[in-house]
Amino acid sequence: MTPPARRDGTPDKKQSNRSGGYRSSVRGYKPGSNRPQQRQQPQKKDEILLSNAKPAKKQNVSADDDWSLGFLNRNDSDGIRLQKVLAQAGVASRRHAEILIDQGRVEVNDRIVTTQGVRVDPKKDVIRVDGVRININEDLEYFVLNKPRGMHSTMSDELGRPCVGDLVSEKTASGQRLFHVGRLDADTEGLLLLTNDGELANRLMHPKYEVTKTYLATVRGEANNKLISELRGGVELEDGPAKADFAQIIDVFQGKSLLRIEIHEGRKHIVRRLFQELGFPVERLVRTKLHTVQLGDQKPGTLRALNSAELTSLYKVVQL
Ligand code: URA
């Protein structure tokens, strides 16, 4: 399936590589690698501006704009200096950001920039350092919620039941449009991502990217190695086979067991159904991790902002 177009309408990174466009004209760049192989020499504008990339349908430029000129052609008053944006995003001090630019480690909209003073638009431009995407758009927000048990994964509930929306009502009342990335059962606790970044949310939920979720499950019954091999080997459920990517017994005590299970599937009640099918009904289920983002000791019902390393890692796993 074709991945959705980027939020800012720029072509997908892989597609632009495949098109054999500007990258091949950038000296020292080895295709398939994130880093240039040698220090970049300052380039003539013409060399940088070469692009065979096909503008996406929803390009964020008017038909009159020369898209290929992009950020290099902006007036001095347009946008914010790249080194300032990098510093504001916490990547490096301004001075160090200049060094990163000089070393050819910074990309704007898939072009390596070695010129100092280039201005960018934080709301539209996609910036990468060493191939890793940096969030520079302050309008985009990302939170980890520790969803308490008994709370529904909805932003409002017609029946007046407690829901995730209640916990962020102050934010949404002040105009923030947040939504949850996927769902947890009302009876499941733990990590739920909230954001207004629709593209990241869609990709995290898309099966193609196989984003791993980790759960701690308390089950009835004494778990054994047979259960682990069955979980990992695959179980036939009514809507098709399912299997854990990883499963481990943490504790067995008085007829109950605590297990860690990792799965990238997003089907409804998938963890509960897996254990149920194998004869170990789930009594308590907590999502502790989404890809590299951990719940840690965050208290139920609280929100915290994602840090930049976590966000970068999420962008990366869904190829943004
Ligand atoms: N699997 C389940 O069974 N429930 C959840 O809430 C999430 C995954």
C-alpha cells in the first residue's frame, strides 16, 4: 500500500531517492546511507536545486511557485534561520548547529544544506540531522497518557462514561485538537499516545510499519514454557492467526502468572484473545511500551510530553 503523503506534502523520502534526483548530484553522498561519506564542500546553488522529484498532489506551495527552488529562494525576511530552528528544537547550540550544517549533516526537505543562513519554515519544512527527523513545528503536540482502568479510549462519550477526553478537557477547551493513537480496552491500563499529528498517528496504527507494543499481563493459571512457545508459534483465532513477537514469564504465584508480551498487531482485544484461547484468561493488562516509548513510573491519569528522542524514534519507525 502506498504510504500517505507527508503532512507538508513533500514527496516520500524513499520515492525521491528512487527517482534518482538531486541526491546523486550531492558530492560525498552514498545512496542508502544517512550520512555523507566525506565533508561536504559548499555547493553552487544550481547543484543543490536539481530535483527530479515529482511534487505531491497537496504540495504546500502555490502553482506559481518554483517548488524546486524551495527554501533557498526565500526572501531574507521569510522563515527562521536553520541554525536557530535547530537550536530551538534542542538539537544543538546555534554554534554547534552551524558546524552540523557545515559538515553536511543537516537536510531540509531531503536536500543536504551546507550553506549558512538558509531560512526555513518550521510549519512546513522537514528537517533531518544525520538522517533523523527533528520536530520543529511547535504546533504539533505529543503526549503519553497513562490511561487508568475503566476509562474509555474516546475523546467524548455519548453515554457520559469516563473517557480519555475528560483528562485533556482543558487542552481541548483551549482549542487544541488532540486525538488518541489507537485504542486500549476500557479494562486495559497504560500507555496511550495523544497527538494532533494525524500523519504520525495514522502510520503508527498502520500494520505495514509493525510498531511493537509491549504489555504486562496478569493471567489466571500457572504459565509454563508450553504457553510461551504457543504464543510465539501462533494461535488460530476466529479472525485469523495471531502470534506474539516475544513472550516471557516474569512470575508465577498462587495460581496466577505475570507475563511480558510484545506484539505488533492492532486487532481488537488481541492480547486477551490470545491468552484466552490458550486457557489463561487475562485478569489485568497494562501497556507499558510503544516502540521505544516507555510508560515508566508515570501515574495513572497523568499526561507527559514526549521528549525529542522518543519522538525522533517514532518518526523513524514509521519512515517519516
Ligand atoms: N490487546 C487487548 O486485548 N486489549 C488492549 O487493550 C490492547 C491490546
